[in-house]
Amino acid sequence: MAIQDLDEVVLLQRCRKGEESALKQLIHQHEQSVFAMVLHLGACDRDHAYEATVSSFVEAIRELQASGSDGPFLRELLPIVVRKTRDLKPSPKFEDPSAAGLPPEQRQLLQVVKQVLLALSFQSRLLLVLRDQIGLRYEDIAAILEVSMKEARSSVIQARSQLRDKTREALDRIR
Amino acid sequence: MMNCSEIAKNLQAYLDDLLQEDDFQAMRAHLNGCSKCRDHVRSVGSLASAVRTLGEIEVPEDLGQSILFRLRQNPKPSGPKRRAASRYPGNNTALLFAVIGLSWVAGYAYMKSNKGAPSETEPPVVMRTEIQRAPVSDLDASAAFAQLQMMAAALGVDKEIPPEGDEWREAPTVSEAVDASAVLSREMHPEMLGSAHWHVSYTAEPERLQLLNALRILGVGRDYESVELVVVSASAQEARRILYSMERIFPGQVSGPGVGEGVAALPEGRTRCSIYLSRGNTEGLGVAHWHLRLRGTAREELFEVIRELGILIDYQSTHLLVLTVPQVELGTLVNRINGMPGVVPDAGPLEASRVRLSAGTARVSIYLIEE
């Protein structure tokens, strides 16, 4: 997923002018991925994820309007999301993955991956969510985390490796 | 064609779709002929796929609206936040009161929808900590108000406001407060703010401390405490004990709807008790305490003035307003109130000079008496 294209530059310009339709479009583009990101990073319930998502968007859009920057918007938004999510308390009400319609084996894998993700460090979870859930490019991940692209890539690979090993262990225990 | 070790080496690039076309084709060719590598790649790929699937979560329908609403409430990037911070250094007083106000509305809506009382089979959910602070602790008061307003609209709480509260809807600050409590109404908090609203007149500081000590002994949590106002959340039984303690500490000096009638007016479950403390209704200790008798449209006019002057309402119920008034606005506020034909000060004329200011602001409590 490219973090910005020409359409977004135009969109952001309209947002800075306060055009409501543009703001709606901007929010609509990112609300699903950000909400899911907050849920999985914070391992929190929907109410807390809702609040963190709303306040992150509001802060990022105000920043956008105040700074006059042409984006990319996600580079403004996601660091805020990460900051707000870091302090959220994990909730037992953290929802189960949407697994309706999946075969039992895949449903089980989803449950296991969800549990393993929660057991990983926040940083590893963040890397996996940014790369494999949202689908950000490494250069964008590097910019958001303020690290080099090489470091971003090796960190993602390391996090994947952790996920793979722990998932395998968990599945072995079940079987 | 790649061999098995090259496949392992290029696996991540393959999953990230970063391989050059030639390498990609070479890898595909190997995978077609090597079931071991194919299974491995499939296994690793299924994990990435699972992480992606976990992200397929349904977004609350009103999320976007909520963001837009909050942006509209505070369109300027930093102004309102700075103002709120300067008025409430280190605490969330305004937020707390917004939440209290909202809780009242939520409670009313809940009780109305349950024909006056929570059913025995479905005991009321009382989560005091969450209701007061947890969901919005990192927000400024304005943001909390906005959030609650949006939720109130979604829940149709406005329709549940009792007829005698019609004028509340006219005051923007009130409807903001309604919003704040509506968010909390997800927990259905069945309480009636103001149903135990007592007024205590005392003469010496030790008496006030005695009351605070009594509350400590009774073990009731204080939601808010200032020199002149204590708000507690109490069960009906605790409320009776509080009243009993007050009557012992301040004999003959306690007034309010609960006195003489027991506390029968309290709904079952917990209630919000406001105890207003004053030293003979005079100014002191950095606060102003006014009693106003209101006639006709005076209530609306009063709220209009407060709104015009940009004064933030810290707390609001039918009978009590608590404001934080900057020094520069105090004189104007007093003059405007004195100029309202429908407002009669109940305890002598309002004079800005009698208000002792603390750090450029004063806590102004206005006790409203409808005529």
C-alpha cells in the first residue's frame, strides 16, 4: 500500500481548507485500518479503541490544518495512533477475529495468531500490524518509526520470525 | 531455477512482493516442482494472511461522524485546548462535571426506559470509576463534551429530558454536557443527579472538616470536593446516613429536598448527592456564592450571558451552577446579571468587588431558585 498518491495531495489541500466532504473522504479511507490497528496494538475493547481512534484522527487533522503540510497523512496519523495506543490497557473483552465462513482449521489458526500477537512485544506487534495488516511499504514504516529502511525491514522480518516460531509452538501444544 | 536454500533466502522478499521479475519467475518454477518448499512458503504465507484477516474488523458506524463532530466543536487547532488546560491545571474537574451531568441524563433515560426503576432481574450496572474518568481520561473537557453530545444524539437522549428541563436544551453548554454523559450511558448508570441536594450553612471551619471526616468514616467516595461543594456517590442507605450525620454536625442548618422527608426521593441504587457548604452565604476563600431567584425567561438569559462571555460551566444541575470566571469577565457578568429584570439576588446585591479572586479567577457558584 502506497502511503500517498497525487489524489491524496489534492485531498489534503481540500481538508486544510476545512471542506467537509474532503474530511469525510480522508477519514473514510483510513478509519477501518486505524481502528483495527488500535484494537490489535492495544488489545483493548471496542470502546477504548473507538475513543483512541477518534482522538488520534482529531489530533492528526488539526496538525494537518495547523502545519499546512501536504502529508502523507498516515505519517502524521500513525505516530499519534501509536502514542495513544501504547498506554491502553489490554482488555479481556478484546474481540475475537471475524472468522465466520472460514474452515475450522483456519479459524483455529486465527485464534492462535491472535493470542501469539498479544504475547509479542508492543514493538513487534506494531511492525506486524503496519506491514502485514495495513500493508505499508517499508519506506513508510521507516518514516513512521524514524528508523532506516534497512532497519525497518530487518525488524519486520524478525517480528515475523517470532510470530512464526511462537505460532508453531502453540499449534504443537494444541495438537 | 533456484535451489531450496535460495528459496529460503528470498522468502521474505517474495512475501513482500519485492522480488525482481526474473527472481520471482525462478522462485515460482522451483515451488512448482518442490512440495517441501511449497508447503513452507504456504505455511509462512498463511501467517501473514492471518494477520491481515485479523484486521478485517467492522468499524463502528458512527466513527467518522464522531471525528467530524469533534472537529467541528473545536475547529481551531490549539485554542480551546490551551484554554481548558489553563483553567484546570492538573485535574479534570470540568470533565468530571460533564460526566456527572451526563450521567444524570443517562440515568434518567435509563429509568424512563425501565418504567422508573431498574428491574430486579437486571440489576443496574454501576461502574463508577469508568463513568467518571476511564474512557476519556486523556481528553480535554471540550473533547469529552463533544463526544458525549454525539452519543446523546445517537441514543436520542434529548427526547428523554424531562419537560421541566426544556430550558436546558436551550443552553449549548448543557447540551454539551448531555453528550458527555451519553457516552457513559452505554453502561446504563441509573442515578438521578440532584435528587439529594442539600445545603448546609456553617460558621466555623472545623464543622466542615467534621463533615468531611464523617464522609470518610462512612466510606462514600467523593466525586468532587471543593471548599463549598462536595459531591458523593452513595447508596440510598449511605445517603440517609450522610443526612443523619449532617443534621448532627450542623443542627438546624441543613436544608434541601431530602430533609424532613427522609431521602425517599432517592431512586434505588446509587445516587449522586450534592452537599453545598456555605458560611452564612457570604463570599470567602476565593469563591463567590450567589443565590438567584429566577422569573420568566431569566434562566435562558443567564445561560446566554454565560455563553456570550465564553465562561466555562464547571458543573450544572437544575439548581446549581458552578463557573470559573476570569477576573476580566467577572465585572461584566455581575453587571449583566444585575441588569436582568427576571433575576433577583436572594442574598443581597451582587458585587464583583466582594468576590475574592484567586490567581485571576474565581469559582462562582450560583444557586438557582425558580419562582
